[in-house]
Amino acid sequence: MKIATSILSIQDHIHDCLEKINHTDTDYIHLDVMDGQFVSHKTADYIPLKNYLLKPLDIHLMVEDVPAYLEHYVALKPEYITFHVEVNTKIEKLIHMIHEKNIKVGISLKPDTPVSFLIPYLNEIDLVLVMSVEPGAGGQTFLENTSDKIQFLDRIRKEKQYHYMIEVDGGINEKTKEQCIGADILVSGSFITNHDDYQHQIDMLR
């Protein structure tokens, strides 16, 4: 199981916290980007943190204007950029734009969006991000129907021989990870960063 450490819940001493993350064996640093329109919250710019972001980056865009944010965050050379299937821009266009930048493409969906909405795009993408909380804030409780979505996506992947990774984000801890069978990457924020020993928390998730 791969782990992506989210920094969304870090309130203070962000540079020190990133140094601690860099000294763990986490697979990714997960950046949640919010515009205050697609979701109610708005995040600060992550570009000034570039020199502290030493792990592979997994960027989750919770924004309406995906092309603008793509152009901005390509400077961080992320491994993945994920956008939401609910945006107004044509999905195929966004997939092509991100792949043109030599970045892997992820698509996410809000908890109330049927997972079947993703079916037309599953052969073209590299990752599906299943939100196990409402997007826009950290520290929420894991939604119980997440397991069904993971199993559905895992079944289709095996049947069609697709190659996308399944990532789960929201309320992940040492107990809820057991409801993520079939997933490849777990995103965890406060469970890791609200404790002194980040590596210990990561080990518990693995």
C-alpha cells in the first residue's frame, strides 16, 4: 500500500512539518488545491514551498478553472494531477492537456456523484481518487459507502485490464484503512501530521 501524506491540516510551522515528512518513507506529498468556488474553502499558493516539497507530488485540484491551475502547478513537476469529473470543462480535453505536460492524470468525484460517471474515462486515466469525505476540509469522518466504490472500480479494472491506480482520501486512519481493500494509495493528513512521530503513523497505515 502506498501512502500520500496530505499537508492540508497543518496550521503552523509548515516548513518544519515538511522537513519531517521528507524524512519519512511516505510515497507522495498530497497537495489539496481549492479555489473557493468549486468548494467553499480556498488554499494558499504552494509554489513558495517548492524547495521543501522533496517527495513525489500528488496534486488534487478542487477548482473550476482546471487549465489555469494546471499551468500554474506544472512548475512543481508533480507525478499526478487530479481534477473533478463535476467541472464544466470537457473531460477529454483536460485529460489530454495534463498528459501533454507529461503528468499522470487523475479524476476524482464527490461522494454524492455516481461512480458510473467515470466509466467513459477509465481507459484514458492513470488514477481515480475516491473521496471518502466531502471535499474541501480536513479532519472529517470516513463515509461508509466508500468501500462499495472501491470494489466497483477494482472489479472494472480487472475485467477490462485497465491500469489506473485507486486512491482514497478522507478520514483515513488505522481502522478505516480496513475498508479500503482494493485501493492502491491512501491519502492521510491529520492522522499523520497531528502526531509527533510521522513515520510511526505511516507505518500503521501500511
